[in-house]
Amino acid sequence: MGNDPLRDGGGRVYGDRRSGLGLLALLYGCGAVLCAAGALWPMSARTPVGLLAALAGCGGALAAVMWTGRDRLPMAAVHAALMLLSLLTALVAWRSATAVGIVGLGPALVALGMLAGHVLPPGPARAHAAAGVVVVSAGAFAAAPEGFLSPWSAAVVTAVVLTEAQIRQTRALRRAACTDPLTGLVNRRAWEDGAARLLAAAGRAGEPVTVAVLDLDGFKAVNDTGGHAAGDALLRSLASSWRSELRRSDLLGRVGGDEFALCLPGSDTAATADLLQRLRAVSAGPWSAGTATARPGEDLDEVLARADAALYRQKAVRSARRTTVD
């Protein structure tokens, strides 16, 4: 099965909790300032000054909590903050004294959708944007002022279009950032991030996880005799063949020029050996491999170091055999 670089590693590359909470803190902070300004300089005698003042204090406090806790709070905090933002914006819309005040909430709707599109996968991002449109629109239409339908419709359309544009741009950028352009596999950084998550999940579940490092034999000779085009073709062929033998949960990445890495959740030493045999059977060229099954408490660097050591030992044995034959 093929690797999707936006899904591998036991979870999507999406879900940047720290970035999401930081941006939400900024958004809540800006909202608090605007509410404070509305309370201090009300647009009309019917402006809900008390509500705006309370929201200013609440928004400022939540902004501080999200900013200081952006390294500790769970991803669920991002979803909760987005939902709360929709509800608070709907509350302001409902209590707005003028049509201008309602339409002025349009940028908040746009900001909510674009932020969701930046930090969440497409499905949840669209769900938050749709929920925001429905909830805030309900608050707007329950308000006393009238005559805002046309500009509010424009605000809703703008929010929907910009959210979708943000989702697509974010997906394209993240795919480019985590994909090896030659093979289509995840690159080193994305592989290490995904493997670390798989290792942590296996440790919590008490399940085995094995790391394998694969290094091509004689790759320089391929480039020297056939040119770099031949070397590139070999790398693409191996990546395609290997992916067809892997499970959806397995993580394959290109981590160097002719070096690949595998992270195999739920696989012990024996299962990994069987997999490597299947990979050799579909390979267009020879390669060596070193494997290491994670021990309790080991981090990714330690497991990788043992796999690398096993690879070097296998390379040394093969080199010695070739020298003896020659």
C-alpha cells in the first residue's frame, strides 16, 4: 500500500497543536481588545456594554491560558477553543444593537475558518467552518436589527471560500514539506516525526515496534555506469515495489541519498525478517538492512543507533565475503 505523507506515522502531519493554540491566543486576544473598545466607546445607547466588558476579560484570560499552555495543552484544546469562539461570536451577534455591528463580525468568521484550515485536517477544518457559519448566523438572525442579509451573505461566502483556499494551500505546502520529490515517500524529517509517534504509541500499548534501515549495495556503480538517471530510476522502482508490500500502518521513508528507513508497528524481529524477505523478492537491486526492535524506555535515536550498527555489521560481512571471493 502507498504511503500518504499526510497520514503516516500513527497520525496525520496535520494537527499542529502548538501553532494552533498560539494563533488562537492571538485571535482571542484581538477579540478581547475589540470587545474592550466596544465597551469603552459604544456604537449606540443599546450596545451591550456589560457583555462586551465581560467578553473582554474572558477573552484576555483565555488568550493567556492558551499562550502559556501551548506546549502542554492537548489537541482537544484547539477544537474546544474553535467551538467556543463560534459560540461567543454568535452571542455577540445576538446581542448586537445595530446591523453594522452584526456585519462587523464577518471577519471573525473568516478568521475562524482560515485558522481551522491552517492547523486541522480538511474534514475537521470544514466541520468547524460550517459550524461557525451556522451558529453565528443563527445568532445574527435572532438579533433585533434587520437589513443585514445581503452583506452578511457576502461575509459567509467569503469565509467559506477563504477557508477552502486555506485548506488546499496548507495541504499542498505540508505535502511538499514532508515528501521526498524523487520517490514520493516521506522525507527524513517527516519519517522521524512519524516514527517517534509510532514508538510512543507502541510503548503506551505495550506492543512491539521495529525499525529497519535499508542501504543500497553498489549504488555508486549504478550512477557511474548508467548515469544519475539510472540511479533515480532504481530508487523510484524500489520505493514503488516496497510500498506494495507494506501495511497501511507501516512507515517507509527515504532518509538519505540511497538510504531508506522503515518503522513497523506491531512487528517483532521475526515478523520483520519475513517482511524483509518479501521486499528482497520484489527489489530491482541489492541492498543491506539493519533492524532493531524497540526496548522498553528507548527513544527513536537509541533504536536507530542499534539498527544502524546492525546495518554496518551486515555491510562489513558482505564486504568481507566479496573480498574472499575475489
